Amino acid sequence: MVSVNACGSGTTDLLTHEERWDWPIDPTQFRYPLNLLLKERQALLALGPRRGSCGRFTKRMTEDLKGLIQPVEAALKATGIDTRRTGAVMTIVLMEVARRQQPYWRWTPHECVTTLGQSTTQFIQCHQRGAHARSPLIAAFYLLHLVQDLSQLGLYDRVAIADHIFGSSRTGPVRDLVLGSARQWGYSRYTLMHLNSVLCEALIINHSPRLCDLTTAFLDTQRNRCPHQARREAWSGLSRVLANLGVIHEALPHGRKAKTRVEAQVRETGVSPRWAYVVNRWFHTSTRQFLSRRNGRAVLMKAGRWVALTRPRLDHPNQWTREVAAEWVAAVLSMKKGDFCQTTYLRQGQQGLPISPRHKVQLLSALNVFFRDCQEWEWIPRRFDPRRAFAVPRMLLALIHPNPKPLPDDLWAKALSAGLQLGAEDVASLSPRWPTRRFYPIEMVRAVAMVWLFSGLRSDEIVRLRIGCATTKVLDEQRGKTVCLLEVPTNKTSRSFVKPVDPIVAAAINAWEQVRPQQARFIDRKTGEPVPLLFAFRGRPLAPPYLNHTVIPLICTKAGIPRHDRHGTITSHRARSTMATQLLNSPDHPMTVFELQQWLGHRSVSSTLHYLAITPTRLSESFLKSNHTYRNLRTVQVLIDQDVVLSGDAGTQPWKFYDLGHGYCRYDFFEQCPHRMACAKCSFYLPKGSTEAQLLEGKTNLLKMRQEIPLQPAELAAVDEGIEAFERLLAQLRQTPTPAGSTPLQIDDAKTSARESGVQAGLPETSAARPTST
């Protein structure tokens, strides 16, 4: 992403009103004879280390050496150094002239560098003088145009030399402006030191103390010439600050162009130049996403190596025919790992193994897109139809199916616990060489970890979150239920949307926003608009690889879990699949597939299915509920009177009592009774309110058990469908005998006769007992 100019009015005034700077001295005003004069040679012979150690020359010696002294003296006067160091610098120059017997303006660049020294230690050993004279001497030689490439001087005080050359009144405000912006972004003192040195070096090499004279091309050249990683990063940091100040149009991209050129040479190894030219042209012309174009270019280079080995004469895409396309499809189906690659670097044991079906589809789809675009843009003639020529075979499509890769619940629980307990000591442990240094603040690292663990976002979405993206909403004030509404930026499959996540995410994001240094706005690579990125620090947005290379290994190490499992390496996308699977298999309120589709931000349900895995626990529960074998079983509580069993009276007295809810059944073969679901209250029935039932329940030596009872379809309908089905069951059992021998109809008639006899005898009328559902 590119930072956007966000400089203030004070900054703008400083940049627009930078005064013109002229070279402080005119070297052409002095005479430069080719050789030393006679009087100069005699004066130099009289010059001894003792006499000239502090620049104390006699009047006659000063007059004889006037031609050698005046240019250096004018340059030192322009630098504004004190008299003590002027004498020491002059002594070093004259002693070197005497040793070489040649005026210093005739010295070669190598001789000048030798005089200045490639380090302070070498300078002291060479001249037997203090280090305080080196910076003024370098500034004097610079102003006299005796040395221009200061990179050969090795280590030198660039800040002091810039002050000597341009004056601290000019370099001071410039340094304050640049370092102030960098300090506001959160740069450490160590990084600011390198940035200060690089800024002064840029002004020196550019021969101007004005920031507006710096260009992106100049900064890129200097960064590529720098051999040290820390200083290359400082050059990149300087470009970001200057871009934010509006000095240059855009900051330098991360990395070095030299590395890009080497990668291009390796990538095009074994490929025809004509084929590589068309492929690179397609890469820069296509409107697809960068990752898609980059992956497609790698596949096209592989195809270029294949065609260079099998058909060397076909060095251009316009020579491909339907026959060549068919041969490529056949080659892909039998291709092995390492075939037609620009490098043979593979993990141990991977060379020669078959490639995955998905990779085969990618090899065919890339050629399909490439030839279709080339024909559509009229780069090549239409010799065949790419859609049909590179169509994926059915047998290959049959091998591709959703393969969710969620983490096991125990490992995920450990990862969540480790993320919640993440501390500053854990982040510092990432760099054993510098245990006290951290690039990102712990609040930012913790916020990134919480978003990864609890939001189910893609890595690209995480790094593109904006400030103020998390808001807390109260769902139930009485129960204290809250949820975090997280605004997800535009992604590859959907527009920006809001998704509910755990409130822990909002707490971590708010903690980071409170300490986050002010940063410039960055251009969103999806929408092209300037946005305030949440995860940005030191003028640079968070890179997507930071999750896989730093945060996830950090959490795995703290949790004590391996980086790899049976599905492969634990990456940022594994959390997305894990959360989706857990929400689908929630035991209380599982989310539907369509709800998960919106929560994940997918365009179609088919994409969501690649993230969902039904756990064995939920599958078993659904099986038990759906299976007819288990669905037709019900359990009933049984009381065993152990006193009767132990006394040996189980053959004559009831000892097994089935709890019907409203009473007990004493029939030993209760599971065979046709009236078990609608008790007809025969002689085996014992009401719970009776004295005998109360005595039974009062016993202490009772054994409580549960017994499964198989149900018939009519009984199952009575349980599941309600009153109407229960009435139909009663009607079916009216003529069925009970274990006592009589039918429910006979029992009802007997009770009705007994009630009528009681009414005739003057007894109170009682309601007839009706069969009751168990």
C-alpha cells in the first residue's frame, strides 16, 4: 500500500519556502599549478611534525605555502569550524603533500580516500592525530570537489559533515521535520539514528540541503547501493516520510530491484525469450488480482519449459494448436513434483511425487485464461477454443471435493488461552539476539492475535481493517450480553459488511487504538481510496505474512502445540475454518449454512462448504435422533424391591414396579403389555396415592433402574403427535386384553356398573376412571 500526503500547513510552508542554496566557495578562484613550486618544496622540507602539530607555522612558511593553504583555508572557513581544528586539518594536508611531493588537487580519488581514511581508527593510525580533524577534512575535500563519492569512506559522521557543508541552520530544520514525523509514527531511537544518518547522507550526495531536490529515483539508487540491511531499511523509511510530507510522489516499494531482477532471471530460466516476453506482457496487461497474475505467470513459465523441451520450435503462443494443447493436458495429468521447475528445491522426500488434483486444475486453468486473453486482445490468431482445449477432465473434477481443515478442539482451546495471555515477554523472545527490542508494540500484536483467533477473517482482511471498525452493542442489558460488530473491508468475494464477533476483539482493538501513534493514510489496494489503517506502524501497514511468520508461531510456542498437524502447517486460514466448524456444531444454538455464508463473507454456499466439517459428536447425535432403531425406544424408570428379592418371596409377591407417573405397574413383563403407553388400570395397577404405594416409596432398600421399551408405530405417534393420536391408540386397544385377562372395555363396564350400584345404594357419585397415558 502507498501512503498518502498528510502534511500540515507548517510543513507545507517549510517545503515551499526553502531558500536556494549556492556552493559556499568557488574553487575556480584559486590557481592550481601542476607541480609544487621550489619555495613550496623547501618550506615542506622545513615542516616537521613538532612545528606543525597544531598548525603553528612561521610567517615566512605561511607565505611560501600560500598556494597550498588558501583553498583548504577557504573551505574550512565555509564550514565554520574552530581555529584549533583548522590547524590540525592544515597540518595533515601539508604533511601528505610533503610525503607525496604533489599538490593535493593532483591526487587520484584513491589517494584522497587513503588520506581521509576508511574509518576513524585508520585515520588516527595514518596521521597520528585525533578523530576530531577527520570530519572537517572530509568537508573541505568535498567543497573543493576533490572527493565526491563518500561511500568509499566507510564509517564517517554524516550528520557532522552535513552541518559543516550546508550549515546547521539549514540542516537543523530539515532534520527536525523528518525525524519529528518519523518519531510521531512510533520509530525507536535506534531507527531514528539510522534515519538521521541516511537523511544527511542523501543531502550530501545530492549536493543540496533542500528536501524538494530529492527524488524517488535518487533514493532508490542509493538504497540499492547500500550493502547493509539496517541502512537499506532506513532508506525505505526515509522515502515513506518524504512521501507523507509530499516531497516525493510515492514511497519506495519494499525490497530491492536487484533482487527482483535476479528473481526474473531465475523465473525465466529454460524459457524461450519470445514466450517469456508474451507472458510478461500478459502479466502487466491483465486486470486480474496480483496474486492471480503472479501464480498464473509461474504456471505459464512452467508451460514454456515444457514446450521448450518437447517442441523446441514452438517458441511463441501463436504457434500453439489444438494438438499441442491436448499434449499439455496429457502432460499435466502425469506430471510430478519438480517437473519443469526453475529450481529443484523441494522438501526432503517430495521430489517425484504426483501433484495434487487442485494443482493440476490450476495448470490447466492458467493456460485457458492466458490463451483466451491473448485471442481476445488479438495478440494471436484464433487457432482453437481454449475453453474446450484446456477443459478439466471429469475424472479430475471428481477428485476435488470440500476438504475443511479445522483444528482439533483441544489444540484450539490451548491456542485461545495462549492468545489471551500474550505478554510483552513473549514478543521479546522472538529475537534472541535483541531480547529487549520489539518492532511492534505489544498492544498491536495482541490486537492482531485476538482478531485472528476470534473473528474468522482472511489475512488480507485483517491487515486492511480501519480505525473505528469495532463497536460494542448491548443485546440484553439484564443479562449483560454484548457483541462486537466488526466492519470487514471489501474483499475478493463481497463488499464491505458487518459481522458479529466476540467482545474480546473490541477490547483488544480499543486498547491498541488508544496507544497507536498517528499514521498517514494508505491507499487501499482493493478500493483505491485513502483509508486510515488500523494495523499500521512507523509509516508502514502490517504485511499479511506477519500473521503466518510471527503471530501464529508465537501463539503455538506459548500454547505448546505443534506448528504442523495432519492437515499441514497451521496458517491464518485454519482459524477461519475452525471457527466456522465450531459455529456449525454448536450444541446449543448452531448457525445454519446460510448464516455462516454471510458471516464468512462468501458469495455462494459452495464456497462455505469448503470450510465446514461436521464433528463426530454432532453426527452421532443426529444419527441417534434420526435412526428408527433408536427412535422407537423409550426409557421407563423401574423400582426393584430388594427386600422381597432377598427374602425369597419374589415368586409370590410383586417386586418390580414400573413408574408410570401417575402410578406403578406390577406386571413383570411390562414391555410386552399392549397397554403400556395407555394404562387401562387393571389389577396390576397401583395408584401412587394409595397406602401401598406410599409404603413402597418409603422403603430404603429400593434399587432404581431405567429400562428401554420398544414402541410400535401407533404408540410412537401417540408420543410425538399428541391428543388425537392418543385417542386413536385408545380406540385400537379397547378390545385388547390386559395382563389381568379383561379388556379395557370390560374394565370400564365393570366400573360403570359399580358406580350405578353405588348411586342406587345412596353412595356419592364418582367419575369413571379413564385410561391414562404413561
